[in-house]
Amino acid sequence: DTKAGAHAYRDRRTKKRTTRNLWQVKINAEIRKHGMSYSAFMGALKKNGITLDRKALSQIAEKHPKVFAAIAKAVA
């Protein structure tokens, strides 16, 4: 079906957008515990030359909160 193909094409892009949004929500939820906003945290990471991407940061925030706390402390 051409309709199925059109939906598949569209939704491959939508999946990328929603996944990135989920990473941002996870990072924001954890960084708020440390008294920072998401945008301030991401800016501080860039300023300090820490090149972890959002996917890695969200996994660290979810599975290793102590490591994430150390990262947050390093950029604060």
C-alpha cells in the first residue's frame, strides 16, 4: 500500500523527534533535583567541553544517579 509506505516514512522521522524529547525529559527531571534547569545544564556542559550526548546523559540519569550527580556538580 502506498498509504502504509507514507505512514512508515513519516513515522520514522516522528520516532526520532519523540525519542529525543523523552531523553530531554529524563535529563530535565534529574537535573532539577540538583537545582539547575535543562537549558542551563546543557549550556554548562558545552562550556566545560563535556561532549556526552542526550542519549548517554538520559541513560546515566536513569540508571546511575550518583554518576549524574557528579557530572552536575562538575558543571555547576
